[in-house]
Amino acid sequence: MSQARPSKSSELRARLDHPVIDTDGHMLELSPVIFDYFKQVGGPEMTEQAFTDLRLRDGLKWYEMDRAGHRRHNLIRPAHWAAPAENTLDLATAMLPKLMHERLPEMGIDYAVVYPTIGFALPDIKDADARRAACRAHNLMMADMYRGFEDRLTPAAVIPCQTPGEAIEELDYAIGELNFKVPMFINLVRRPIEAVEEQAPEMSRYAFWIDTLAYDSIYDYDPLWQRCMELKVPVTAHAVGQGMHMRRSITNYMYNQIGHFADAGHAFAKSLFFGGVTHRFPDLNFAFLECGVAWGASLICDLKERWEKRGATGIQQLNPEKIDRELLRSLFEQYGGEVLSGRAQQGAFLRKVSEHDGEDDFAAAHVNSVNDLLDRLVPNFYYGCEADDRMNAIAFDTRLIPGGSKLNAMFSSDFGHWDVTDMTGILSEAHELVEDGLMSSDDFADFVFRHPARLFTGMNPEFFAGTAVEDDVAQMLASDVQAAA
């Protein structure tokens, strides 16, 4: 396969006057290879502990039980048939970095960031030592496998986030020692509920809350965000929402899967905003991967509308102490009839105001105007969007977003997973929005090139040095400087 075969995507790429950067392809790891690295890092005993934990998390126990067992234990239907099969060449491509590198031109892609698959589960391993060893082992494996392909491929390092300390330790090692350029943060951490652990510890695995690392967390994650600034890397979040809250069908994988990445991104973005992270770190870029952009547009509109009603000034209109009680009493007398007459003072809304009522939920975000709100939500948020998502067009419709803003939607192929049946058709499928008049050619250039490039160069202008897109990115950055002058 030394010669790239022509495809609709490669023919489209030949017509474009800019490169294509894929922000989210996927590697399919081989379990025996991973466990070889586990043994190197943690030894046989820790490897067995990690395997036992992963067995609980990746759905293997679901297959060992009948439907009654699924119901009794509330075991969610796991992913099944989740990788290419009939298209065996694509299956091999997702497993073999050398073949992936060779086939990128056939896909119409100049450069790709590659995320794991099994690696998603590693930061959730309960035992701290096993978790950290597993993430370290995975990063060592990926560094070895992708060495020599840096001109077109860069793998993402798995960063455990149960505590800021362990996240910083692995981030320092992955970036400083293994020369990774992209971290993968699992930004939703399952925490035990203390009361359950105290009263029924055997039930604690069924009862948990979700820590979004920025608001109401039990830890201060600001040192982690600061370390990202110092290492010049964005916070690229790729959390999994399946199995949380209402995504717990025991029979239907699609029920659990649809929208779960968007839910994970939505929760993290709200947490960053309300926790004031985007105020304290205005130069730090955040990426929400494999989740589309529609939820991001909705969140911005929702927050604007709610800030206007429940910001520090607006919420005072709702203060029960401002009720004209005499007027309310007279209206109840006049209109209350047999049921409500004379009962004006019995409404729950007339209870005594507590010291916590009327608090400004937007205080930590330091929002004093709509422009402040947009500054916290638009410039540094990037959204990974799959090629077949027609809602990608929303990011470029200035009629919808307050302030006439456009959102930083980015091309994210998701190759290697079941939703990509032909790797050579991804780019051409994304371009259908241009052909259908829902996105302009300039918007498409933002989508597949400029936004992905700015996610990384906004943190490190030298990110693409030595890559196949180095010259194009340099020209883009020069144009950005000229436009800002």
C-alpha cells in the first residue's frame, strides 16, 4: 500500500487551498499489548488488579449474567460491535500507526490527533496505584507505537484526574519525558457519597456523584490548569457519560450512547464557567471532544437568558421581601373565592428569607455584562464535531449566537469507531454542509483547519513545527497577526 488510492476525500483535499487537521481520530488498542506494558510498570499483581477493575467497567460482567441479573444489578448494556469489521482495512488502520500514517492522504487528512479507546476506562480505575500505573503504561505504549510518525500523527496522553496531584504528575511525565503534545483529560470523576460509604460501604459502587473538576469539587484544580498554561497545552477533555444518571438502560446501548459526549461537555463547560475558571485563566484553551457544537450554542443562549433574569441585579426582582403583601391580600380577597380567599399569607413563597437566598450564582464568573459572559464562553471553547453531524452548521450561524458570535467548531473524524464505516469518506461527508448551502467555504476552512490549528497554537505557537502542515499554520498565524494590527 505504498501508493495512496484516490477517493472522494482525497480529490476534495486536492481542490482545497488549505490543509485538513483532524482533532479526534481513534486508536484501537490490543489488550495483550496493553497488559504487557502494565506488567512493566506495575508488575503482575497490579496488572491483575487493573484487569479486575476494567472487567467491571467495560461490560464483561454483563455478558456473564442473564436479564434478571442485569436488572438486579442494574448493569448497563455495554458497547458492542463498536469497531469496523466488514471494512477490515479500516480496522487494521485503527490498530496500526504505520498504516494510519500511510492512509491519511487517502482520507484527505494532513495531520491527526489520535485518542485511545480502551484508554478511556483507565482513569476510572478505583485503586489509586493501579490507576496511575495503568495510565503510565498506556502512555508509554502510545509513545512507542507512534514514534517516527510525528509529521502527520500525534497521540494523546491519558491523564488521570481523581486528584490534581496525580493529574499534574502524569501530565509532567507525558509532556516532559515522553514528548506528548496533547493531553486527554477525563473530566468527569465519579466520587463516592460519604453517607453511603459510612452506612453501607458495600453499596458505594452503586451510589456516586459526579465531580466536574471546577465547581463544587472536593479539590482545587487550579494548580492543574496553571500547569497546563506552563506546559503550553490545552485542556482537551474526552469524558464518557454512559452509565451516569439517566443513561443506564440495561438493554439498549444506543439509548445510553446518544448524546452522552454532549452531556459530558455540557457539564464540564458549565462547571468551568460557574467556577470562574475561564475568568481566572482567560488564555487557556478548552476542547470538548466528540460531542458536537449544538449543545454549546444552546448553553450560551441559556446562560445569557438566565443571567439577565438571575444575575446579581436581575434576581432582586424575585426577592420575596419586595412583595406588596397588602396588595396581594386584597387580590386574594377579591379573586380568591371560597377556596383561596383569606389565604394570601400561606404561600410557600412568603417564607422567611434565609441568608443563602438571593445569592448570585454568576459571581465566580465575574459577569457584569453580556460581553463579559461571551468572553467567558466563546473565545477559548473548542468543540469536536463529527463529519455526519448536520448541527455543525449552527457554529457558523451568527444570527443565533448572542453578539453575532461564531463558535470554534472543529473537524473530528472519530475514525476507528463504529460510526465511521469508511475512513476515506469522512472529509467528503463533512463537506456536504457546504454543498447544501449550510456552511460557506470559508467556514469550512475554519472547521477543518483554522479552528483546530488555533486550539493548539493558541497555547504553543510551535505546536506544528516539523509537521506536514507547518508552513500553512505559519501563514495562518501571520495573517492573524496582520488582521489584529
